[in-house]
Amino acid sequence: MGETMRPRDAGELRQAVEWALSEGATLDVRGTGSKTALGRPMRCDHVLDLSGISGIVDYAPEELVVTLRAGTPIREVEALLAQRNQMLAFEPPDLGPLLGGEAGQGTLVGTIMGNWAGPRRLSAGAARDHLLGFSGVNGRGEAFKSGGRVMKNVTGYDLSKLLAGSWGTLAVLDEVSVKVLPAPDQTRTLVLHGLDDAAAVKAMCAAMGSSHEVSGAAHVEGRTALRLEGVAPSVEARLKGLREALAGVGTRQEELGTLESRAFWREVRDVAPFVSLADAIVWKISCPPTEGPAVVARIRAQRPQANAFYDWSGGLVWLALPPSADGDAVIVRGALGATGGHATLVRAPEAVRAAVPVFQPQAAALAALAGRVKESFDPKRLFNPGRMG
């Protein structure tokens, strides 16, 4: 690895990219580096460190919009929003501890580039659904903008959906505008005990399909948790209705108050149950909710030690496996079968991440389309080459 370039503003960022383009040098694009251990190992010529392009540009609470620079830590954004009782509704997870780092170090732009979202994704959508607009530089050295600071401002193609989840392989952003929402006054969680995986998913799907406006549904370590949020009278009424609807499901019911609920869902969001399993290989599996238990059962048939918990009403499965040379990639992806799901290797030693595809291999037609998109944005393969495969 060569030198580390730390641009201080959009102009210096563009100069850095133009220099790399002229030199034919590849760039390891990162904010604070909190997710460097996620993805295939890269061998780049230089590091492009965006942590110097930091700070809140504009915050309009009445318009539910915040605009910030690329290197701004999520903790700073959330602290600002909390002053006005607002929040990032997609619940960006803090994966630092899971990946062997410190908590509170990730940037909002880095989270958007991975399209990460927490338990509220069911009701609020993914990170990409909250990205209103951005500015940045593509691999041709061209500065460009997309979108704006309000949802109705649509300019050309919806590039926000394209760049979210691209892991910095298409362009380098210097500024983003994100939609925010009012934070709930009260949070309560109904916990059902004594359900196996299949029964838990059935209960979660029933709750999500009800009129009780459930904003989170997870099954963790034998507890099936259903979250309700909003103003106190509404939450109390909906909680009562949900308890009655699920009477007799499981061995007993338990309620968590606001503080307990927030702590519980923060642990689900940050994959806290697997943080202490330091040697375990961790997979993130997305599939239709009703297929989750069967997928896990097929994996456990070959790897009985597999540890799993469910979020998104069963549509997101977090899986921890004992160490192995290939991360059991064939077993994990083979268990998906024809579900249409996909599996991402989130945590593994570098040798494992170099040996197997970290992200779900794409079908030929989709891979060809992705190749054409990459050619359009970054024809010289400057940004994060090899990270996605």
C-alpha cells in the first residue's frame, strides 16, 4: 500500500481522483475504515481517506432533511437529530465490534454504500430509500450530482438506488442529503417465549400482517420479539390488541418497556449475540421469511454447531459457523436452494474472504449488466478493485 491521501473538501477529492486516473493508480476508498474487514481483500496502490471531509452542511428539522459530508460519523448525526427528537428511521447498524473494531466509528455514507439497515427495515425501508441526493466524483474524474434535498426532486436517473450497496466501487461521494423522521415517544416490545424457529416465524409474520403496526420482529435465543412504537396511547392500545391476538402462542408472554426495548433492538441491530464469538465465521442471509427456518435446518443438518437468529420477521438470518477454510460457503449457499435468497460473508479471516465469493455470485445476465454499469462509472477500475469479487 502506498500513500494515504486525505482530501479536505470536494475540490481536493476531485484532484486526488484525477491524479490517480492519470497515474493509473487504484484507490482503497474508505471513511473511518470501520468496515475494511468486510468484502474481499484488496491490493490497492493508495488509500483515499475521506475522514477529513466531515461535518453537517445543513439540517432542516421542519423539512425532515439533513445534509452532511462523507466522513461524518453516524454518532454525530444521531446526536444532532436527537436534539430535535428525530432519527435515521432505517436504523443503521454499528458493525464495528462485530468486525473487531470499536463501536461508534462508522460513517453514515459508509453505511449507505453498503445499503445497511436495522430491524426497522420492515416498516421504514433500506438505507437507499432514505438517500435523497448526493454529490461526488466518478472514475472518469468527473464531478456530478444526483437528486436533491426533497423527495419530489428527481433529476434524471435514480442514481441513489444504484450507488447504495455498491461499496464504493462506482464513485466517491463527498456529500449526501438524507431523509429523517420523528423519533417515537414510546417503544414497547412483546416477547413470546417457547417457540421453535418455524413457529416463531409464523408468529412474526402474523404480527407483521396484522393492523397493530409492528415495526420490528426478531427471534433471538428462544425469544420472539415484536416491537411497537409511537405515541403512548396508541402503543398501549396496539400492544393490548397484539397480546390478545397472540394469546396461547408460546409458553408465556413478556413485555419490555421503552428503555429495555431500545437496548434489546440495539443488540439485534448490531448483531451483538455474535460479537463475543470471536472465532466464528458470520454470514448474513436474506430470503423469504417463511423459508428462513428451512434454510437454517439444511445448514444445521451438515453443521450442527451452527448458531442462528432471525430479524426482519425471518427474512434476515444471521448465522455463525465454526472456523473453516472456505467458510462453508458451498453449504450456506447450497441451503438457499431455489428460494431466491442471497448470502453475504460478513466476518471471516482474510484468507477465507480471498478464497470464496464474499457477496452472492450473480447470474450471468445480471453480472453482465453490473459490468456495463461499472464501465460507465469507473472504466479504469480505480475504486475498491476486487472488493465485490
